[in-house]
Amino acid sequence: MPTETSLEKKYKKGIIDQTATYIKSRLEGEGSGHDWWHVYRVWKNAVQIAQQENADLFLVELSALLHDIADWKFHDGNDEVGPMMARAWLENLSVDEAVIAHVCQIIKEVSFKGAGVITKMQTKEGKVVQDADRLDAIGAVGIARTFAYGGSKGREMYNPEIKPIMHLSFDEYKNSKSPTLNHFYEKLLLLKDLMNTSTARKMAEHRHQIMVDFLSEFFREWEGKV
């Protein structure tokens, strides 16, 4: 692989810096856990994983920064809006079409769409970004984000009479209104074993255990045993 020139490095850094500034301006202060700082953490996780997995860093950084530019959860379940807005932004920066197409493909495919729905990424870069996004959905930060999102949607925190559902289609998953705690069983506890890369699988172990411990404590307190 040819070595990048200093001019190419400067060009890519400029695109990344402009994109980070743009996304920060769009998402800063958002209260559901899908804010700028979520994107920031996914971006940093993605860089760390990409370096270990020898993925294309420019593609990974752009995709991580743009992955939640228009999350389907806030656009009536439409997962075409994000790729469309990302394309418009990158075209405005005159980014190469091959890069734009790759980034838009990653954004389109990155989200979890239900326990029974296969969401396999087609490229190494896509796998890296999906892993980075999923890492931010688990662990201590993941727990906090889960309740922030549930609260923003007016959902019950927990209702023992409503059982988790393993959704078999994207439509079932995106139309679900189950209590927040069910989300741990419908998605979060499944993510450790769905990581694509060995780097992310190692990172996920500790975060997964934090959720297991949290749930154990939650149910003890729920029944007044602590």
C-alpha cells in the first residue's frame, strides 16, 4: 500500500475536523443519549479498534462521526434519512464518491434491528464502526444511555408483567414500546456475542459484566432484599 503524502493527510484531517464540528453543532445538548458525546465516544472507540484491526482510518472516522446524523429512532423509523444526509454533507465537501458510498452503506447497516434480525456488516470498516457503536450501548455508559432514552420516550422503567420480546423483524423492533429494563434482554445483553472484531470482543467483556451485576442488584432492590 502506498504511503500517504503530507498533503493527503492534511486533506483527510480537514474533512474529519469539519465533520466533527458539524456533528457537534447538530447533536450537542440532545437528551436521549444519542448526543454529540455519544458520537465522540463511538469515534474514539472506532479509532482504537481500527488501529488494532488495520482498517482504513479515514473511512472509519467519517462513518463513526456520521453514523447518528439522523438516527431512524427520531425519524419515524426511516433508516434512509441518515445515509441521505451524510451523502449531502460529504458531497458538499467534494469527498470522493467511492468514500461517500462506503460511508453511507455503513450508516445504513450499522444499527441493531432486532434480536432475530441479522445485521452483518459487509466490510472491515463497517464491522469496526458497528462494534464501536455497540460498545457505547453497554457497560456503565450503556446503562445510563438506556434509561435516558427510555425517559425521553416516556416509557416505564420496569414492569414485571410485561416480558421481553425477541423481535424477529425490524418493524417489530422499531415499533416496540416495552419498558426500559426489557431492552437489556432484547438487545444489550446480546451485544457481547455479536461483536465483529477480536479487539471489540475483549473490550466488551468488562462492560457486559457491569450490566449483569447491575441487573442482579436491581432485582434484589426491587424485591426489597437489600
